[in-house]
Amino acid sequence: LGTDQHVRALWWNGTWHSSDVTLTAGAPNAIAGSPLVSLINPYAHDVEVEYLASDQHVHELWWNGAWHTTDLTLAAGAPNAAAGSPLVSDVDNLLGHVEVYYLGADQHVRALWWDGTWHSSDVTLAAGAPNAAAGSPLVSLDNTRANIIQVHYIGADEHVHELWWNGTWHADDITQLTGAPLA
């Protein structure tokens, strides 16, 4: 993020270059302190960068030879992100989805997932899990050994919680299961 709240790209093709991706795509500015996540989408064959804008929506910049923008929150009909929400993204090789997770204003872990169209789900509600603590970090991964998707966060109870999906969302209290100290 530049000081002007534009997403900037530094890229190399034998020499280093800089470009203002926000300006090129006609996208809204990022909110101060916005997280940035990126991935290569093997299904759409593009590069994607997600960030939070001042409207508390998750926005995406994507490149397929030119930069474009999509308001993922609007496209998926999802609720706004909490102030200071983290973002994580992953490629779900189990279903062939691209996924972005964030904390909603209700402190629920929310999923935005793409299978050709953007969708939204309340992962916390689906798993019957406790709310995340304000400012909790998020970590996600595609666990190919167990054939599950995992998302970890810190709950309001100061426990590390795991949300995992194997066709249905489930929840585990990792702190309780391991006897670990509070986060």
C-alpha cells in the first residue's frame, strides 16, 4: 500500500518496475492499515490481490493481461468486514474453489468463495463455533493430507479455535484439546 492508500505492484521482468494497480483498475482506495493477500488462481488463470476499502468491503484486484476490480462483498451478497479485520486466502484444491476469509462485524469468520461466481458463507455459524475475539488473526490452509480446509482464529474466550471443512464445517477448541495456555 502506498501512502495514498493505493495498492502498488512491484514487478520484475529482467528489471524492476512499479505500477499503481488501484488507479489502473479504477478501484477504490484501501482503508489505512488494510491487509493485503494475493494468490494465483489456477481456475481463472489470473493473479488476484484482496484488500479492505473504506466501505469495509473486501475488494479484489485481478490481472489477466490487464488489471480489473471486483467488490467481492457486493458480488457475494456478504456482510461488511469488522474494522481491522484480517484477510486470508487459499486455493481449495478439493473443490476447485478460491476462498477468502475475513471477520465480519459480528465477529464471525466469513468465507467468500469462487467457483465461477462469488458466494458467501458464515463459517462460524455453520460450525457452531464461538465468536472470534476483536482483532483476532486468521490462518487458513488446504490440508491435502487430511483432505480438509482449515481456518484458525482466537476466540473471545482466548482459546485457539479451528474450523475445518470436509463437506461440512466443524469446530474444535485446540486450546482445550491440548491443554495449552490461553492465547
